[in-house]
Amino acid sequence: MIDGDSCLDDEEAGAVVRAVTRQLKLWREAAGLTQTEFGRAIGYGEELVSSVERGRRIPRPEYLDAADEALGAGGKVAAMKEELAEVRYPKKVRDVKRLEAEAVEICSYNNSVIDGLLQTEEYARAVFASRRPPFTEEELTQQVAARTARQQIVTSAAASPVLSFVQCESTLRRPYGGTMAMRRQLEHLLQMGELRSVDIQIMPLAREGNAGVDGPFRVLRLKDGTTMGYNEVQLTSRAIVEPKLVQVLEIRYGIIRAQALTPEESLAFIEKMLGEP
């Protein structure tokens, strides 16, 4: 199987892919194999081998493993999986993942969907599948894999950032993927809420005041001491670094947390929802 070329439209990804596929071609030629012979040896057609070597397709890990064995590369070809691991995902996802990796604290408010760092794979797939125009099946798989990869920051054994999530009750009521998928998502929220580095708060629909009326946003405090905002809206996403605007988001998030249920009350709220018919 080969990844599509949907993430080759940015310069960074393209440069990495070209370097890797050039090496694949050099290894094949050094072994004295034609593309047809090489494809037969690793279980792929000549057309796909050609597309990979021209940098038009991104080879999946199993392709590199098969190539390593067929070429007798002793792990040198398979090692290129690490170089491709990040660029396999869309640039926006890579940028967000880098920001999250530099954060000592991530604060997120969402009144649209469950925050991506807290989504089950099943829920994430249902959310992406609801987008219009729709993703292709290949794009859908790529988006879900990218989101899942980002979630390592929550459960990593290494020091993870302090994570604060405020979810509007409406995000717990919309059953993306169906009733059982949503039930599993709520159960997952309970598990995440038990982690020492994670606080999950619910903003009840019955609250008259909600400082998050303008929509989802994030506040990230980075290792270098700076604070920035992040806003993802229709068709675009934006890092917010202007001090005055960041200050507004910090103030707004503080008020939202005060208006929401406490973490303990929020977990009890989710448990009560799970008991509803």
C-alpha cells in the first residue's frame, strides 16, 4: 500500500519525500534491478514503483520494510520511515503538533466538537466523515491517523503539558458516529479526566452566561515563556501572537473556566449522561 500525494503540496513535505525516493531509486539501481523486477520482489506493480521513485507517491512503512529486505539494505532503507513519519500528515496538522510539543500548558475551549486530543478514533472518523465536500477514503484515513498521532502528547510517559479542556455540553450531546460510538467517547472522556495532567470541565447549556460564545479557541503557554492563541475556523487556522489579542483570549478562557462546572462536577455530569436512557 502507498500513501497518496495529498500532503505533497507544501515545500517541506515535498523536499523530504524527494530525498527519500531518490535514495530508494539509487538502492534499486545499485542492486541491478529494473522497476519491474523490484516491484515483483516487494509485491508492488511497476507503475507504483515508478510513481514512488518520481516522488509522486509517499511509500508507506510496509513498502520500505519490503524494499529493505529485497535490497539487503540491513535496515538502512527501513530507517527512512522515521523521516517520512511526520510529512505523511497535512502541513496544518504538523504545525499544530509542533506547537503542542513546545507547550507546557494547553487550554482549549470547544463548543463544536470534542477536542481532537480527547477524541476516540471512532469519533474522529465520524467527525471527519461529516465534512462537506467529503474527504476521499484515503484522505479520511490520513486525517484520522494524524489526529491519533497528536494524542500521544496526552498519554506519553514523558513529561506532558498541563492540559485544560472546557467542553460545551452541546458537544457531548451530538452523537457523531451514532449512539454507541458517542457512549464510548464519553467513557473515554472519563478515563482522560482521571489523568493527573488533564482537567476536563463542562459548560452546561443551562448556564446563562458563556464567555465562549464566539466559538472554539486555544491558549498555549510555551517552554520559552511566551503565550499564544490558536484559532481554527472554517477553511483556515491561525496562530495568534499579538500580545493584546492573546491577553483577550487568556481573560476569556479564565472566565469560561469559572463559568463551567469544576473538573469533579464535570466527571459526575458525564457519568450521569452515561446513565441516561
